[in-house]
Amino acid sequence: VGTKFIYTQHMQIVETDFSTGEFSFDNVFVGSFVLTAAGPFSPHPITYSGIMPHDGASLDVTMQLQPTSQIRGTVFQPDGVTPVGPDIIVRFRGYKIVCYPLLGCFERPEGIQEETVVTDDDGRYWLPLVNPGKFEIMVEDPVTGKIGQVRGVVQPGETAEVPVRLFGMGELTVHV
């Protein structure tokens, strides 16, 4: 995770080496310390607590951010068997459920909040970078107006296979 160095009293933000992921701090006081790491695609910070035993000591600490995930799938016609063609719009939205006493539960955006791709000639789509957790995928055929929706959960580091079916459309005539 690349960041710039900013000095504030008793706090440092440093850049990591992109090729190794290593970082270092100089002039750490003797006693307890806390390291927190977060990345642009890993919304949940991780924390490490330790103790600097004596002046001039050096410690090696390994911290691992939560890996991102991928979602692949095929969009099908309303029959659930025939793949759609190209250029069907596929929208990803990551969210989590947050509950408050007396107010109830609500959906809140989480991590990579939205990503939009289109299907290939075989009706397949690929979302190469999504955060693990709850998601919703909405699909839309811009020519026919047909839509589809699916919700699910993807685990850290997983490549989930998620098919989506367009909803059928009918006609309704009302005679008065």
C-alpha cells in the first residue's frame, strides 16, 4: 500500500515497497506500540500490538491485509438456459448490513462500492476486483429493457461463479 510520509506526534505514515510490501519505522520509543494497516482495496484495517523492548532494538512484524476477490458468471435469457449476447450491462454493488438499536437495520456501501462491466459474445462477465462480503449484481439489456438481479456473498480470495437470469416480460391489458 503506497502512502506518503506525514509526521505527527507519536504517529507515522510510511510508504511500502511495492515489490516486497516491506516498510520500516525509525526512532520508535521503548514501550508498547500499535501498527495499523489498510489498503485501497482492503477496507478492513488490520492491527498489530507489540512492545519495543529496548533502545536500538529491531523487530520484524508480518501483517497481511484481507485479499480481494473476483466474480465471474454468465447472464442467461429468461429461460435460464440460453446465454445472452454481448453488451449486457452488469453492475456490481458491495454492501454490508448495519443494525442500530431502535432504528433497525440498513444496508451500507462497503469496500469497492460499484463496478460496471458488459458481457462478451457468449454472455459471460468478469468482475476482476471486488471486496469480499455481501454483494448485489444487477443486469440490464439496453435493447429489450429486460433486467435481472442476484445477491450473494464472496469469500476473501475467492473467485465466485455467479450466473444471473434476466426476468421475463409480459404484457398486461386492462379493459375498463
